[in-house]
Amino acid sequence: MKSMVDPLLWESHFEACKRFIGAVGHIIALPLLTIVLGQSTSVLADYSVVIPSVETTSVSSTEDAADDPAIWIHPSNPELSLILGTNKQKGLEVYNLEGARVQSLDIGNLNNVDLRQRIQWDGRVMDIAVATNRSTNSLSLFSIDRESGEVEHLTDESIVLDLPTPYGVCLFKSGSSLFAFVNDKNGTFEQWELKPDGASRKARSFSVDSQPEGCVADDETETLYYGEEEFGVWKRNADPKLNSEATLVVSLSESALVADVEGMAIYRTDEADGYLVVSSQGDSSFAVFELDGANPYIGSFRIGDSGEGGIDSVSGTDGIDITNASLSTEFPHGMLVVQDDENSMPQENQNFKLIDWRRVSDQLMLGKSAVGD
């Protein structure tokens, strides 16, 4: 008899089981290795804990649905900024800074999303978001109205991919050009130069040996950072004309990261300095690295519950995003947004948590931020 199980639903169960088994395995196995080898490990380490300020309304789908956020900054009134979040079973959901859902676009199984603002597009200045659409094996493009914040699916601008299972995506802005890096579960990366009127073109491709997903491009230094989920973090030049070799930033075997390596985001303090934040899904922590040089490790933190505030702690995070913009009195030095795999207090569908960047900076003693004290 032919199975009637939705393959995407089966995959969501499989991924959830894999994360649970992986986390339990590290909790049990690595302390034993500590006893045998006499070495310390980061698993269950006494990391700093930061508290979320806001949580979004739960995504409308059950099981493993929420995945990746992107932050849009309102050009004239930052308090009207928005968070775009993917629903892997339905489409794109849009939230305000209070966490309320203000828009929902049901266009397919979107996995990851990223955006850039002030893009020259078809003779206009536009804000553009891009998401991997696994229902159509394509990149779906969106415009964000610079006054109202309304998100619109640019149906005629979708890019059909050769990749069998498009997964992660991140954008890179270089001068007047906008590029999208998209990867597949088979390890393949494609870099596309995005243009209006169906003129987008593939600029190059490269690969890693196993499954990737999270990536982020530093527009200032033209550097692409990307994760190989069960191996580590790589970087290479983001300019397709400079097809340089990849450099290993950190491997799981020698770091505080516990598989899977997932979401990545950058907090920039100025044009020269900043921090790379990586979701360490296996132990529900977040590792912070310097942006310069060999990207030295600074420290890690977890996101705890707010107690009487009624916001639960964060576990098993997929995608993350960060801004250094002063958004409001709640987020004067910027904001970190993370996906939460298990949304409790009470038990509901998955959602996203919003964290005041000052809490991360204070706990890890990061020093200067992008906005004056």
C-alpha cells in the first residue's frame, strides 16, 4: 500500500529526532570523554545566560515549521521595523517589534530568508528579500514597501534552481550589485547575481563535503561565512570574480560548537570591527567570534526564560539574525532574533525570540557597540 505520509512532515520529524539524539549523545558521551582524557569540554558549560525581551506569535503550522528570520529596518521610523520569518510548511510570516503577526504570505515551503535595503531595482530604490522555496525548487523574491512595510511576493522574479533541495540562502551587496548564495543538502553552493525582469544569472558554484545551511555575507569586507552542519564554519571571498579557496574558521572537533552548525549573523560595531554569531544547535547555545583576522573565539551564551515575563528559554535554534540599528527604547543598541525549536510557557507552535543586544554584550563583556552609550 502506498504511503500517504507527507515527505516534508516526515523530514520535520526526522530533523527533530536527530537534534534530540545528537544533544543527548553529546550530554552523555562528552563528559565521559572528559573523565577518560582529562580534558574539558564545552557541553553543558556554564555559559552566560541572556533573557529575551519579546517573543513573536507562534507560526501558524505545527511540528517543525519556523526556521529563519530576517530583520527589516524602517527607513524613517525604526520602531516600525519588522521581522520576516519563514514557515517551512506554508510561506513567509511578518511580525512587528511587539511580536504580533502583521502579514502572512502562503507561497510554499520556505526554508531560509535574507534581505538587503536600498537596492537599485528596475529604476527604483527598493528593499528586497529572498527565500529558498522548496515547493518550487526556486528562489522567491519579495519587495518591502519602504513606507508601509508591506511585503509583496515578486512572482515574476522567481529563480528556478538546478539544486534538488534548496536549503540555506544569504545575500551579499557589492556596490550596486546584489547577489544571493543558495545551498543544497548535497553540499552544493550557487551564487546568483540578482537582476529584475528575469535577468538574474548564476555567477559561480562551489561545494562542501557534507550538508550545509546557515550562511552570512559581510558586505564591508566582502567575506562569506558558511556552515557545514556537522563539521564547522568556513569563509571565502564573496566576490565571484575572486574565486579564492575556502578557509576553515573553526571545526567542531576543536571548538565550543556542537552539531549542527546552524544560523549565522553579524553584529558590526564599525566598518572595521564586529562579531560573528553562530547557532550551536546541539547544545542550544550561541558562539561569538571576532570578525577580523583568524576570527578568534570570544565566548558563548544561552537564552534563558524570562521568569515572570512569561517567555520560555530557547532551544535547538535554526536561523538567527542581528541588527546594530537603534530600534526603540527596548532595543537601543540593536537586536538579536532567533528561532526557538520548542515554544513552551504555554506549549505552542514554534516561534521567534527577540533579544536586546545589550544583554549579550554585557554578559560577554564585548565592549563597544555600534551606538554610543
